[in-house]
Amino acid sequence: MQHLYRLIHANPRFHELERKRSRLSWTLASIVLANTAWYIIATAFFPKNAETTGLLADIARFWGQPVNEGGATTWGIYIGLVQIVVFIGLVIFYINKANGELDALKDAVIADALRAAGEQK
């Protein structure tokens, strides 16, 4: 079994697979972290009644505004729900990418290793 691992690790397609999977994972994780961090930071540092000015403060204050006059639900609730939908969309994107392109590449790497192991015997 050890020789199969060595064959797989020596395969350039394996390194391509690692590179693609890693790049995709880090990109999606960065999107999620940035989106979540912005939501938390904006809520914490730019509350509705803050006297801070600027575009970022205005945008952040927006989600403290009620959707309906006198209502309790703010735009922040809807923005949070949209974030959840975006995150679910990113998960679906990752699953489709992993089950398609990355699995095909994985299968090719395994087939190459098994073929090479058969030739070595």
C-alpha cells in the first residue's frame, strides 16, 4: 500500500488537485470570514445612534433601521438572512465543484497510480 501512496504523491495531477482544492477552500473561507467579520464589526462599531460619519457608517446604520415604521424588525435581520442564503449557496457551489472537477481529477490520479503499480509488478 505504501508504494501506491508514493506513486500518488509523485503524480503531477495530485499536486494540481491539492492546489485547486486548497485555493478553492481558502477563497470560500475568506469570503465567509470577511462577510461575517464585516457584519459583526459594523454592528458593533456603527450603531444606529452613533455620531460617526462616512459611507461605511451610513451603510452600517442602515441595518439598524426598522423595515416598517414603528416595527421591531430591522434591515439587519434581513441582511443576516441573506448572509445565510449566500453561505448555503457557497456550500452548494463547493459541493458541485468537488463532486465534478475535483473528483474527476482524484479518480484520474488513482487510476494513474493503479496503472503504474500494475506495470511495476
